[in-house]
Amino acid sequence: MTRPLVQLSNVSVHFRVGGRRLVAVDGVSLAIERGEALGLVGESGSGKSTTGKAMLRLVDIHAGAVAFDGRDITASKERALRDVRRRMQPVFQDPRASLNPRMTVAQSLREPLVVHKIAADHRAIVNRLAERVSIPASALDRYPHAFSGGQLQRIAVARAMACEPALLVLDEPISALDVSVGAQLLNLFGDLRDEDGLSYLFIAHDLHAVAHLCDRVAVMYLGRIVEQGPAAEILDRPLHPYTDALVASVPGAASSSDRSKKIIPGEPPSPLDPPPGCAFHPRCPLAEQRCRNERPQLRASADRFVACHLVKN
């Protein structure tokens, strides 16, 4: 078997909030193969974005390990990470915040080539990048304020592609766009994957988008993975009650005929004060006493992994 392109092994990320410890990511293990797209889904605050940042080593890791292309980068310092980061790039939710408003598009696309000391015809590379994301060469000397949100996100994708990465971490890249523009961007991600063999971590709320792009899905709740497996299987036949409720909330979902019974009540618990046992039990209509006392472990069940006492092997 070939080794995964990127692998998180029992990774935990902690923050200090008002003198208290907040566990944002709690023992997460994920692997992404070359050319594979993994969707990471869950409610806001579940730890998805922090997991993506841990994968990119943009936050400190309290426990566990991160490996990229077989190389352990868990404790690597900035200088050692530079070469790795050339091959793993982020695309964030808001391109207006990630693009420098004082730099032209051409300057923004050229910047990674300069930072990583890529000796080549920068202008030719910039033109080619713009062409790949359907930004006309005549617009390259304009500033970000002259572009729509969808165009800016295409520019952000082009900048991420400048150094020919193997992995893109897409953090809610279409959530701020209207449906038609988001669909065009998803098609772009699919085209780039087909042409360049890219791997993706696709962090999203939109399960339709996840189904369109991803091979596998991991579902997060309060910092932990509660279900993971093939995208088609999980979205068609969710096993964890939380996943089931997420799928049922999607308009037109096959399991949404009794949607009113599956709406998740209340708000997620605070990660500063997580409940004992299964973190989902205060909101789960199927919870039993064991769920309140004993935290379920992620274990194999048929074609996937599930962390639920109620799911049998």
C-alpha cells in the first residue's frame, strides 16, 4: 500500500481562554491519499477549521502527529516548513481578507513565486494561472476591489496553485458565494484535480457540495470525528444520529421525509465545558444511560468508522 499524502494521527489542539483550556481538536486521525478529496463537515464550532490549520501547521499541536508525504512535520520550525508549505496550500472562505488590497492581481499571483524563490518567467506563470481560473490577462493589473467575490476566490485559487502544490486545504471556499458561482468554483476544483492530481481537504457546511467533490467524508462534533467513510455511503445511509440529522437537514435529502423528527435541538455544548460520555448525548433523541457515562470510540462498522454506542459492528 502507498503511504497517504497527508496524515493526522491522534491530533489535539488546545487554546487558553480566560485561564481555562479549550480543546478545539480532540484526538483526530485523518488520512488523505494522493488525488483524493476528503470532506470535513459539521456545525460551526466543531473544530473543522482548526483541524485544517493543524494539517497546514498553522496552529501549535498539543498532542499527536502530522505527516506530509511520509515526513513528520509535527515539530518542524518555520524554516523547515517552508518547503513543505510550497506543496500544501490553503484557500480561505473570504478572499477579500486573504488578498492584499494594495497589491494588483499580478503581484498577488507573483508573490508565492518570489517567496519560494522559483526561478522562472514569473509573468508567463502568472498569465497561465489566470487563464486556468478564467481571469483575463487584461485584468491582472487591477486591484482586488475591482473584482466580484467569485472572481476573487478564483484569484485566491490561482495564487494557491502558483507553486504547484499537491494538497489544497479548502476552508469553506464557496459559503460566501451565490449558488451558481459556487457551482462554477466546484467545477474548477474538479478540473484542477483531474488535470494535476490534486488532493483536497474540503471543509464545508454544504453537503451537496461535499457529495459533488469528495470521495470520503469525515463528520466532526465538538472537536472529534464521529463518523468517517465513503461520501456516497455516508450521505445516503448515515449511521451516527448526528450525521443523520445533518443529512436530513439538506433540502431534497432522501432521509428528510421525517425531517422534523431529526432536527437537532439546542446548541452544541461549549468546548470549555464538554459533557461527560458522548458529547452529542444532550441533543440526541436516542441517547441511553451508557451514552451519558461512557465516551464512544471511533470503531469500524461495515464500510466506515463510527463513534456511537448504538451502532453495532
